Amino acid sequence: MTSHSLSKDELLALDIQALEANLTQISLQLLKHRHTLATAESCTGGMIAAACTDLAGSSQWFERGFITYSNEAKAEMLGVPAGLIEQHGAVSEPVARAMADGAIAHSRAHVSLAVTGVAGPTGGSADKPVGTVWLAWCVGGQTHSEMQHFAGDRAAVRAATVRYALQRLLGFLLA
């Protein structure tokens, strides 16, 4: 019996297939309920919105994406209170939740997801090391949030954030 390790390209292809499968299921759930999605992204810089709109027919369920990389953009585009950012920092549960709620309030979407984190290689601290990401989802009028720590370089942290955010969104939509 011979063992075979998958190459980096083969692993990436499997990852893309899994992402596409999740997105297909997300689209079916949103369409089933006649809901649309808005994203509010900081550390991923629009990668989640790009993944969504890569799926043909996404205009039927993807409403808009907010790229709010700066604190000012979070305040101006999503209505995140500057005091909240000053008190807790941009990478925090209250800010992620405010981003998800703000995406609903500043769009016509019924469902939102928001991410804010430290992708690296710099910007981390003892309390919020590189790889720290706060995520929030607003589904059915309820906002859910959680923190994750993703390993790897900047690209790996951002890619893991995209995958995880969409995987958890599907879970909330199916609940």
C-alpha cells in the first residue's frame, strides 16, 4: 500500500470545492426564505463578498458588502460608535456585533456577517495576538458572535476567516 500526500495545489482545490459547496447551500437557504445577505469586513478586505459573488446567480441573494478597514469607515458606513471602538478596540466582540447590526441597519439585507481581526504579520498584542478574529452574524433578528484564533501567515488567517465565517453562517441559517 502506498501513501500519497496531497500537494498544496490539490489541498487548495479541495478547499475551494468545500467553500463553493457551503456557498451553494447558503444561497439555497437565503433564496428559500427570500432573504439577502450583507457583509461587513475589516481584516478580510472584501474577500467574503468576493467569494459570495463568485457564485453565479448571487445577485438574487447577495445585497451588498461593506469594507470597513479603518475605524472611521466602521463609524461612517456602519454606525459603529467611535466610543465603542475607543473603549474595546476595533478587534472586539462589541465592535463585531455592532458591525453585523450596522450592516443590517445600513442595507436592505435580512442576514449579515461581520469580521474584524488581526491578520498580521504586525498589529498583534499580548491580549490580541496575530490570528485573533472576532466574527458576528445577524440571522433571524438575533446577533451571534465568537472569537477565533487562526494560525499561519496573513494569507492563511484571512482565508481561514472567510471559510469559518461562511461555514458558521450556514449553520445559523440551517438552525
